[in-house]
Amino acid sequence: MANASAPASPHATPEPSTQAAAPAADDDYDPDDEDTTETPLPVIPPEDGTAAPSGTAPAPAHTHTPDETAPTTPVPAAAPAPALGDTMAARARSLLVPVADAEPRPAAPPSVAPVLPGRPVADRPQVRAPGPVQGEQYGVACPWCATPNNPDRHFCVRCAMPMTLEDRSSIRLPWWRRLFNRNGATPWAGDRPRLRRTFDRILSWVVAAVVLTLVIIAAVNTPAAIQATRDHFAKRAPVAPDSFAASRSYPGHKPELAFDKINNSWWGPGVSQSGEGEWIEARFDEPTRLLDLIITSGTSVRPDQLNQSALPHRIKATITLKDGKTTTREITLDQSSGGQRRAFRVGEVTKVRFTIESSYMASASKQVSIAEIEFFGRSSANST
């Protein structure tokens, strides 16, 4: 039996201690500086013939002593200890954070969205700021704003006015333009008009007074204008006088024969020559409004009997109204046969006197004669 205190074989390899040796005492020791939990440092075995390092724990007192008589097996060679640099590189690699490779950036979407075929989208209007004035630097100057333009242009590129300045000084303006625009020039938009003089103010007041007067006159005469309009479009009807009178009459040719509506009977004063100053009169019991008048000259309407008497030329009609006022009308007749119609618009008539002033074909052997005098007024059908 082998001695228990015999020395160990020089080829025997001591087993590592199950507990790690405590670190040597040091003033700079910090437990946080050593990372034994994540990456513990491997134990380096001592070489042959050298003492065990002080940092390793002593072998246990009771060790298993191999039997010398037992067959021996070859001991594998110890693995080489990793170098210190490799250990630090492994620790550095463990601290690196894996980063994925950069992916390619996707292509930018198109700026114009696709549209359906056959439905084109109109371009949006672009707001453009006023740019530099177009035209040649030494082009034709605009007569309005002096902007240079190309010689082939008819209107200015800046103010759009015609390139040809027309001379309007010789054109005569209308009277109302000359009255209200004394200088004859129309001011431009935004220009301050010239100060008005005293004469212009007086003229403006005079014109305003004239216009006001015309308005007042028109307002006063409006009823008469309405009545004249109604008379113009009214239907005519014969009006017979109620009584008759004359300055003198030829025997058998009394004044009522001139109003009997028979054209072959006549009235004559019974004096030769023109019969100037002789008169015939028609009277109305009720005031009557007259519109027209027909006078037939001579002794009949037949042309072959026209030379048998003198014919009235100018006749003065004296009209008496119901209020006693009188007014006169001048009637001029032609030297012809048949009735001659004349406008004779007068209202509220009570008496009409016809005075002969001159005659055609007057002679010592002829007297003036009037075959018929007819009055016409408004028909009663106009009131319905």
C-alpha cells in the first residue's frame, strides 16, 4: 500500500479549484470594473517547474492518489490559453449592436396624378406678376405713356392705347358737350378736374333755371296736351249751329244757306269787289268743342261754275268762348272748287264769326260767295 504522504508525480496535473480565488487586496479595486458574470476570464494553468500563482486556491487536503499499479492512459495536452488581445476583441464585439443594411429609398411619387383617358384636365391658371415692359429699347414710343413698342404694333403693350394719336381739335362737339364741357377735353380717370370759375357757376345756374321753368310749363300744360292727343285720335262728327247772322246778305241768299249742308246754295254779301270787312256768324246755344272746319268757296262745287263769283282768299275767324273771352284764327283758302278742310281745334265755343279780308277774281260785276261752312266735333262713339 502506497504511502499517503508520498510526493505527487511530477506528471500529475493538479485539478483546478472549484472556487475562484479572491482578488488580491488593492486600493484601486472596484467590483464594477470586472465583468465576471457575462464573460468570465479563463484560468491559465501554471507551467511545469513553476509555483502556483498566489491568486489560486490551495489544493484540498484529501486528494485522490492514483494507483501506480493501475494501467496508465495518456493525458491530453492542455489547450493553449487565449491571448489577452483576443479576449478584449471578443468583449468589444459583444458590445456592438447589429445594424441592418441601409435599404434603397423608394422612388418619389409622380407630381401629376394620373387621369382617366379621354378626360383631359385643363391647366390651372397661373398668376403672373407684372414683368418687365416688353418692346424694343429704342422702339416707337407710345403717344400716351411713352413706352417703347415694336414698329409693327398698333396698340401699346403697356396701356393698350392706339399708337396713332388722332387730332380731334377740328371736330365740332355737340352743343350739350360744348355747354357742359367748356375746355372740350374729357379728363382721364383719376385726374382732378380744374376749378370752376364764376362764369361757369352762373351759366350752370341759368341752365338749371331754364330747365326748371320748362318742367313747370310742361306740368301746367299737361292737361292741354292730353286733350290735344285725344282730339287728334278722336272720330269726327258734324256739328250744326243753332242760329246764324251776317253783316248783310244778297236777296234770296241768307246766311243760313251757308250751313244747310247743300252745296248748290250759297251766301253773298250783295256787294261787288272783294267784300272786305263783310262777315257771317254761326252761334251755338251750348258750349261746343270744335275740331275741324270745311269751307266750300263759290256758288257750287262744280268747276265750270267757279268763275261766276269771287272766291274768298283770307278769312279771319273770331271765336267767342263761354266765359266771354275771344280768340282769332287766320284761315287761308285755295282758288279751287270743292270743300277745303282746315284744323279748327277749340273748346267751349259759343260763337264763331268769319270776316272776309281778301278774295280771288274780285271785280265790279262779281260778289264774293260761300257755298257751305261745316263744323266737326268729337263723335259720341269716343266716349264708349
